Amino acid sequence: MKDSAPIDALPQPQGHGNARKLIWLALVLAVGSGVHFALQGIIQSGDAEMRKGPDLARLEKMESTDPARAVRVRAGMVKYESSCRLCHHRLGIGGKFTPAIAGRPEDWVITMLEVYRSGSQVGPLTNLMAPWAAELSDEDIGNLAAYISTL
């Protein structure tokens, strides 16, 4: 019977370990993101109402009755669409894992965003919310509060 070489002594392919790890990491992140957003009902929703954008008719009416507030609401809408809509839905109704924020008073929205921005632990979703809030300026927070209060 021949002696077999220990497994460690066999030649190992070089240079592919890191690439393989990166591919697996990318796959896990892609699947995890897809599952999250599918559960939120955001991606490929069969409901056309779920895919609509903001209520521009309401905003146009506000521009004719209260132009100063409308400027803040429009700026908040733009920020909301790029930062908040993915998790909180276009109507601010939240999802399976995120709270509803529609119609919350401006003071409440400002307080919550400032607390998240400070890095304080608010609840189980702080780790998801804090990085988004950290990027917001005081002006962004005021504009978002104005918009969210109109939802």
C-alpha cells in the first residue's frame, strides 16, 4: 500500500480564494436585498397604485395657495423619493418591517430624524435608519417633515 500525501501537501490553486469569497458575498447581498424589497411589496408589485409617484396634483394646489410651504414640501418630496420611499412606500404607509410615517406631525418627524442622526438607539430598526439620517442636513430634515406631514 502506498503512502498517500497529506491533503495539505497537495498543490492548491492560487489567487481564486478572494474572488470566490467576493462572488459569494455579492450573491448573498443580492439575494438578501431582493428578498427584503420583495417582502416590502415594492419591486414588481401587481398593484399599479403601489408603483405610482407622489401626488403632484396636491402639490400644485399647494403652490397656488401657500407657495412658501410648497417649496419646502417639493424639496422634501424629492428627498423622500430618493431616500425614504424604498422602505416607507410612496404613501408613507410603511411595509412589513418598516413603520408607517404618513401624516405624522412635522415636529415628530424632525425629532425622530434628529435622534436617528445623532446615533442614539431608538428601536430595532435603528441600524437601518441611522445611516440614512446621518446624511441629512437640518434643511433636509425640515423639508422631509413638511412633506411627510402632507402624506
